[in-house]
Amino acid sequence: MSFNRTRAALLLILLVYFVLASLYAVYTPAWQAPDEPAHYNYVRYLAENGRFPVLQQGDYAQAYLNQITAARFPPDMSIDSLRYESHQPPLYYLLAAPMYRLFDNAPGPWATPAPGLLALRLFSVLQGAGIILLGYAVARRIFPARPSLALGTAAFIAFLPRNLAAAAQAGNDTLAELLLAAVLLALVEWVLSAGASSPGKPAPVRRLVWLGVLLGLIALTKTTAYFALALILGVLAWDWRRQRADAGRIVRDLCLVGLPAALLALPWYARDLHVYGWPDFLGLRRHDLIVVGQLRPADYLALHGWGAYVRQLVIETFESFWAVFGWMGVFIDVRIYQALALLSLAVAGGLALHERQARSRAALTAGQRLALRVLAASAVFSVLVYAWYNGQFVQFQGRYLFTALIPVAIAFGLGWDQALRSPGNLRLVAGGLLVLAVALAGWGLLAAHSLPKWPIAMALLGSAILAGCSCVSCAESRSARLLNGLMFAAPYAGLSLLAVYALFGAIVPQLG
């Protein structure tokens, strides 16, 4: 694919993203996004009072929150008491407050006027575009000879329905993911370029300072992205070991990263210590005291046991990563979740083939392997943060894994591309789907369950399509290459269509 065609395809992905995300911003009813009222109240307080709010008793009332969400935020129920995000770091709110002030007299397109809310949502949409571009850049940097993989990464991020909903709401999550994506790109470029430099050459000052600035900005945005510190320290440790750095070099590097981060973050931490007391420099202890009434894991386990807990964790996390909306109450057709599960299994099979064949043929350079390890570490940390949060509260929400969206998007593209790369791979994945269909049928018959007809039918259909494509792919012809290209693009096009259906077939009918 030529550079001009690649750039045109990327621009098309961005254009479709802006259209879809703007539609989500406009047509999602006010406050029908998790925690949006509390984020909005933070922005409004800062814009109207010129100072930061303080989290205090009364800012969270579980009973009222349950009541107002169940009633779908009617005009006669105020959101003013929902202020439980007042402990959050300030960066997003400082950037969003001017948007609120500029549009605070412009009502939203909802029955209940929400001054400035649409502007805040569109501000998040713009940040989401930055994540798409950075995801594209990360994939293109690791695989410069495979532009379709970079475009697939951008398309996955741009069209994932739940991510579109998250990028079209007021809140600090998208900014945190944007800054984390910038850290990933900087680290990937570092490990890739390190192989081309002499072993004794220290890391450039500008790169380390830039990482320190990004780390400081993350510290001022959201704690769920704080694992960027571990990623940076991990790459620093790898570089020190590679170059056998002495103590002076280690101190130099730590200062170049740590000083910019400290200069940015410490004033806010000092403010929190003054407001919330020692050692609550993040306001999290105050948050735990205020947020009373949320379901805790111990209570869930006492009621339902470990089996139900694990089952709900897996199912709800998977479904809400793709397409569960509102306050975890708006679902799409269950058959679509089943189709997404089958697609995920096919991609996982392709990813296993990619790893096996890359090892046997040494298809990846040392720099590429290191870059993929950085992405894998980022994904692992995202999962650990998710597990830690669910260790405190029962929050099976896949959106909390969007800090790993770039690694997931690249893994999805690698797996799907590898599944289509050769007739042999196509037949292997098709065979896997066929075995799954047989296993589902046997499980339904032997375990006295009702036969899962739709999953079986979709697995058989997918197996037949991939097996048929394997016959065409044997031919080295223009039509075969065109078919492969269409097959690779099909899941991403399907996600964009699913995003439209989710908005106008689920969100608007169920919440409008």
C-alpha cells in the first residue's frame, strides 16, 4: 500500500470516527454515561468558583444514585449532589473549565438543558482522535512494512462501540488514555532505536525529559494510568543493563525523568495533604470513606459464591468491553456478543499461530520483540489495576481496560492478519471453529442444556467461510489479494456498523 493511499485511509478512519463519536455525543441522553454527572459537577464548580472542590460527606449517596439512574435522570431530579469525583487530579478539569465557560449558556440537545455538556463531550471526542493517531503511530513504528496493520489498529480504536461511547462523555478517562498512549509511543521508539545506536551511548536527554513531563501530566490526570511509572522504570532498567550503566548514569537518568514529573505533580499532592491530611496525598482514603453503599466483593461472594463471581466477571467484562452502555444497563442483541466471542477466538488462534511462526522463522527483529514486550507489559498492568479495583468494589466494566486499548488493537490486528496470511492458517482456524461447534453441540446434548443453536450456527458459518477463502488464497492473483484485503477489513467495517446499531438500535430506544 502506497504512502498516499495509507494516509487517505487513515484520514477516512478519522472522518468516520468524528462522525460516529459526534453522533454519540449528541444523541446519548444527558448523564447516561457512568460518572458523567460527578465529572460535570467538578468542571462546573471549578469554572464558576475559580477553585477546586473538596470531597466531603454527602457527595455520594448510593440510594439516590440508584433512584436517579433507574428513573433515567428526569428533569425534576437534580444531579447537584453527585460530587463523588471531587478528589480527582486537576488536569482534565482545568482544560475543560474554559470549554464550560464558553458554552455555559448553550443548552444541549436534550429535554433537560445541560449547559456546556455537549462542548465537554466534543472535547473528549477530540482527545479520542489523538489516541487513534498515537495507536496508528505505535503500530506503524513497530511494523513499518505492514501499513494495513497500523490502519487496523486505528480502525479498532476508532470504531469499537464502547470506546466511542467513552470518548463521547465528559470525564478524565480519555485524557489519561491519551497521555498513556504518548508514553507507549515514546517507549516503543526508544527500544526500537536503541538497537541502532552504540551500546555505550546514553539515552537522549530530550527523550527522558519528555517522559518525565508525560509522567507528571499523568499524575495530574488519573490514578488508573499511574502504571506508566512502572513501564518507564522497566525500560530504564533494561537500558542500564544493556549498557552496563554506572551509578552516575543511573542517577542522571532518574533525575531527568523524575524532576519534571515531580515539579508537575508535587504541588497538587501538597494541596491534597493539606486538605485530606497525611498520608492521603491522592484523596483515595477520603474517597473510600465517602463512597459507602457500593457492592463489595466480600458481600457478593457471601451471597453468590466464587462460581457466580468468576462467571459474571468474565461475561460482564467481555460484553462491556465491546458494547454495554448507560450505567451498565443498555445491552445489544445477545447473538452479537456471541459473534464477537467467536471472532475473538479466531483472532486468538491467529495470534497463537503468529507467535509460533515468528519464533520458528525468526520473523521479528530484536527491537520489534522488545517493543511488543512493552505493549504486553502495559496490558498486564492494565489487567492488574482492573483486578485491584475489583478487589475493592464489584465493578465488572470493560471500559476500565481501555488503558490497554492500543496493545489490544495491535494484538487483534496481528491475530486476524495471521489467520488470513496463508491457506494453511485459514484451514487451521476454520478447523478450530468446526471443533468448537461440535463441542458446543456435545455440551448442549450431554449436559442436558438447551442446544446453543446460534453459536453453533455462527461457528459453522465462520468455519465454512474461512475454509472457502483458503481455497481462493492458494492462487497468486489480483482477485485473491483483493479477497484477503476485504477479509482483513471486514471486522473493522463490521465494528463501525455495530457502532451505528448500538446508538440508534439500543441507546436511543432504551434511554431516549
